[in-house]
Amino acid sequence: MENLFSPIKSKKAYMQIVEGILDLINKGEIEYGDKLYSEPELTSILNVSRPTLREALRVLEFLGIVSVSPRKGIRINKPESTSSYMPLIYVLMFEKTKDIELFELRRSLQISMAEIGATNRSSEDLRVLEEIVKKNETHINDDYEIFAKIDYDFHMQIVKCAGNAMCYKLMETLNILMKKQLNDIIEGLPLEERKTTVYYHNKIFECIRDKNPKEAMKYMYDHLERPYNFYKNKE
């Protein structure tokens, strides 16, 4: 590999290493899946101690950017191999993100993804969505956590139908907060309200199946209006 790095001289050298590697990835000088130098080679090139380099690698592993193993060395992860980028969720949890802010983000994404999903969905995406909708009906009387999990799967599959990898990754990253929010909403939901959820899920599915983007967007908007008003009133 061509020498892409410059020696580091700083008290916070490990952060310069992190920023430098991220910058090289952003510029396309390091590609996903590339294997970097060995640890001894990097310490020499960057003019840093082994503990400093290892601190930088720990940060990059935490970010999901690299994988480090004794046998395979240091390798840049492919985005699809990383299920979620956890630091964002930690920041949001630490800052105690308001329920209404989280729901408004999710709501804006979901309405847009329902519209796009009705155009972009594949036959396989549609098949999986139909299975989830059927599970909705089958488990309507089950424990609220089971029903909430199916609800989460439904909304994630809508993003799959849209084929937007960035939105899907963002939704995955928010999964801890989203699942808690869905549990909170559904825990006190009467049976009749669960039936309303199933109704809207069916309607959204039918619109996506029939490639009717405007109606898919409308039904998703209506579906999310009740919980949205719930959080607005809490504020």
C-alpha cells in the first residue's frame, strides 16, 4: 500500500489518527474492505507509541469503521457489514432526546419512505412486508412487546421497500430509542386501537403493492397522526 500517512506529533495523537483515517476514506484513498498496515508499520509511519495507536484503533472499532484481529490485521469495514453505528445512539441517550423530537424525525422519514417504497419496492420486499402484516393480525391479542416488535419490523420494512440505505442505517441506529417508544405507545393501547394499527398497516401494504405512492404517503401520515398528537399533548 502507498504511504498515505504523515507522522503525528500531538498530545491527542490518537484523535488525529482517527480523523486522518476517516478523511482518507472520505477522499476515496482508502476503500471499504482495504487492509491497512500492520500495527508495527503504523506506529513507525505515524511516529506514535503502540498504546496511542491502539487507543485510536479502539475508537475506530467502536465507531464500526475498522475491524482488528490478530490473524486478519486491520481492515476497513464495509457499511453493510455494520448493523448500526452506536455512538449516535449513545449521544442521543446521553442528551436525553425528547420523545416528540424522536417521533418527528421518525415520522418525517416514514411518510417519505412510504411514498418512495410504493415506487421502488421489489417483489421480495413486498413478500416480506406482507408476512409482517399477517403477523400483525395473528398476534393482535398477544403481549404488547410482541405486538410492538412486529410494529417495529413493519416500519423498518417500509424503508427497505424504498431502497434507501442511508435512511435504513439511520433507523437501525435509532433502534433502541424507537423500540422503547413503540413499547411505551402500545403498552397502554386498547384492543380497538391495535385493530386500527392493523388496519393502517394493511392499507399501507396495499398501496405499496399496487404502486400507489400518494395513497401510501397519506395512509402513513394518518397512521402516525394519533401517536404524534399524543406526544405533542405531553409536551
